[in-house]
Amino acid sequence: MMQQLRVVESNARVYKRTWRGSAVTAFLNPILFLLAMGLGLGSIIDSNPAVDGLGGVRYVSFIASGLLAATAMQTGGVEGSWPVLAGIKWTKTYHAALATPIRVTDLVTGNLLWLAVRVTLSAAAFAIVSAALGVLEPLDVLAALPAAILTGMAFAAPVTAYTPVAKDETRLSGVFRFVILPMFLFSGTFFPIEQLPGLLQPVAYVTPLWHGVELCRWSALGFDTTLNPLVHFGYLALWTSIGWWFAQRNLRKRLQP
Amino acid sequence: MHNQETAETRPGEEPRDGGDLVTARGLTKHFDDFVAVDGIDFTISRGEAFGFLGPNGAGKTSTMRMIASVSPVTSGDLKVLGMDPAAQGPEIRARLGVVPQDDTLDTELTVNENLFIYGRYFGIGGAVLKQRIDELLDFVQLSERRDSKVEPLSGGMKRRLTIARALINEPDVLILDEPTTGLDPQARHVLWDRLYRLKQRGVTLIITTHYMDEAEQLCDRLVVMDQAKIVAEGSPSALIAKYSTREVVELRFAVGQQEHIGNRLDDLAQRIEELPDRILLYTNRGDDAVGAIHERGMNPESIVVRRSTLEDVFLRLTGRRLID
């Protein structure tokens, strides 16, 4: 365990120098989204008596609980991609670390532990903003943090696994354009997936984000989940574990051929 | 190291603890179908500066990566510090210092932070680590840049920082992969000076290079690699004695003149090498050859008599073909 913690420590030392930019994003994004989509768009939706299916909560609370999961996903995806590629290819600091007693498994596990910290920080920033704006009750949003963090890891680990085998940076950008963004829009964050065309609904069920959104709404707003909450948790844990395993395999192939 | 003889005639000096630090027997590395290292044997003793010389793609870096225990051995036997890299990689790496070809520094962090983070990977505690960083920055002449970011440092400074970083765990062996590639002459000499001091302190150096002057400056013993195999082994002076002559006469002719000259020189040297721009005569008596050239009424544009260097050995052994 010591070796993994040393990797966490080194990440924390780097972050100590570079946190400012990400901290601004972590607070600004939720403010912008909750104001524009939640309060702006929400005032129209909430005043329409025909709207049903939001479980009796304000639209802004509905999307806030979904955005909490989506924010964690975003952080997990971003932190699992560019910094990993930098370590492999740009600054090559992964090569430096692996010249020491650190092994690939320590590097991967330590990095994912650190990503859990990063996901927690950005989810916490979101929680603070949504509580401050009166969108979610502080205790409710706190209760949803574990689900959000697990959602973030269900992206951080697979993206970390994909990064070493991505042929070039374009492929990595593709992950955000063609995987993360569509999920963000169509996995229940902004509207219940029952609104999707029937053919697309099963696609949404497969996406990890939908499971994360279900769990966040369940823990923050007391919504019923589609499946047993344990199944949702298990599904996210499965993505995390498979990603963790492949991240070690792919990074070893890439860095220690 | 101006006196080349010291390298091979260190009187009665045995490796200090008698231990071989690295032994390889039939060491082989494949990447899919490509054979990068083809069954090589070598032994590196404690305290020596050992060089791997060869053109690009000869297998030097692959060999170094196997020694550094970051690349699995395909077949053959490799022991580093008496241990098996496959089973005891972390234990071996704990006692190695590695200076990679790319500096692999975190350019967003300061000089001090780069050293600190690296030291923590070895589990070195804060107080000890701070003291060591002070000493090492002093040693590589970077104390004044301690809190500078790495990014604006010159190539020579970055390389020195990388060397300081590699010494953070007080390694038994320092592995340097082309340590002065891309540096200007001044920076190279500063670096050689530091490496020479390390050697005098008893640190074993393993160096790859394709610079002959670097190999002659630093290496007690070296192997020449070509096409994945070792083609020669010995001290720089022994290799020169074996594969070259004492002196070399370099003749340069006016453009278009050289073609008519070649066979008129045959009897003047043990071996003649015709390059596109000049002719090299390998002989033990350079001045005699020059006299004979004048007697025969040939008028080269320039004549240089020089001692043989490792470069002559290298070119003889690995050929003059262009390797990209």
C-alpha cells in the first residue's frame, strides 16, 4: 500500500501547484448550469401544468441531482485522459516514476486513488454551489456524494485504460465528443430517459451515467430507482474494476514493452 | 582522462567487493518479430565505467532498459546486483539511478519539487531528503535555480537536474542513456566533469553513447554493438590497438581528383578507406606516408596526420552505411 500512497502524494504535490485553474472551473460550471438551465429554463417548465414525471420537485432540483453525477463523470474523464497522456508522452513523468521502485500497478492504483480525491473535490464544489443557491438541501446533496464519486470512478478508470492505447490525441478528444457529451445530454441528467424514443432507451440503460444519475436522485431526492440501488452501485463498481484492470494491462504494454 | 593507458593498466585494482554488478548471458529482446538484442554476453564490475557504443538501432537502449528493470527480458539470463529483474524489479530499481534520453522532468514544477517528488518514490523521508537535495543541487551546480520552474532551464541544466534526480537514492549504479546528446560543447564538458567525479567516488557508470569522444573520456571498458549483437569488447585503447593503426593520414583532394588517386596509395598504408570527401590511410608511421605522397608528386589540398580514435574502430566495425 505504501507505494500507491507515494503516487497519491506526488499527485497531490503537483496539484498543490496547479489547483487554481481547476478550482475556478469546479465552482463556475455548476453556477452557470444551475442558473441557466435550472432557474432560467426551469421557470418555464415548472409553470407548465402539463409537465409530469419530475416527481414533484422543481426542475432545478431535478437537474441538480443529475448534474452532480455528470460533473463527477466529467472530472473522472478529463483527469483520466490528458494528465495520463502527459505522463506517457508529453512530460513522460510516468517513465520517471517507473524507474524507481514504483511498479505499473502502484502507478495505476495510486493514480486512481488520487482521481477519487479529485472527483470528490469537484463533486463537493458542486454540492456547495447547489446548497448555496438553495437548489438542494445540504444534507441531501451530501448523501448523494458517494454515488457521485463512484460515478466519477466508473469513468476515470476506463478512460485511464483507454488512454495508453489511443492512437493519437484526436481519438482521445473523440471520447469526449462522442461518448461523454452524448451521455451528458441523453442519460437522464436533463430529462427522464422515458422521454427518449423507445429504441434509444436500452442504450441509456447501458451507460454508466444513467445508473449514477438514478443513484444521485435516489439519495438526494428520495426518488425510486429503476432497479435495486445495489444493482446500480454494482454496475458502476464493475466499470471501475474492469477499467482498473485494463489500465494496468494497457499501461504496462505501453510503458514497459 | 588524457592518458588513455590508465584505463587498462590500473595496477592490481580489483573490483572493491569482488562482485559483478551486472551479468548477462545470451540476453535477448524481441519486440514481436523484431530482434532488438540478440543473445549478448557481458559483465559489468563494481566501480567501473562501462559503455555501450553503437549506431542508432543497435540495441543499446533496449539493453539498458532491461538492466534498469523496466523492460522484460525475452530470453537469456540477466542478473542485476545479484537479483533477477523479473522477480525483484522494485528491489533492483531502489539501488539504481537512471538518466533517460528524454529528461522526463515535470516542467511545470520547480527544480526542488522535481527532486522532492522523485525522492519520495524511494520512500526517503523529509529531513534526509531536504539535505540530500541541497547537496545534489550543489554538486550539479543548480543551487541558485532551486526554486525556478524547470521549463525555462537550458538543455544542459535540465540534464544536470536529471542527473541530480538519479542520484537522490544514492545509487550503486548510475545508468545514462546518451547523456550529452543535444548539448552544446560547454555543457558536455561540465557534464563529463561531474560524471568523472562520480566515478572517482566509486559510483559504477553504465553509459550508452554514439559519441566516440564521450566513450574515450568516460569509459574504462566498452562493448561495441551493431545490429543487436556485440561486435567488440575492451578498453578504448585496447580496441584502438586491435582494430586500428597507431596513426591515420587524412587526405583531401580537389573535387574530381580523388577518383584517380586511390590505387596509387595502396602500398603506403595497412588499410585504406575511401570516403566521399577524403581518403584515410591507416598506418603506424604517418609521417613516412606523407613523405612518400610528396615524393610521388601528388598534391592533396590538405593533409592531416592524427592518432587513431575510437571513431576509426567504430567505423571499421559497424561500417559506413548511413543509419537513420
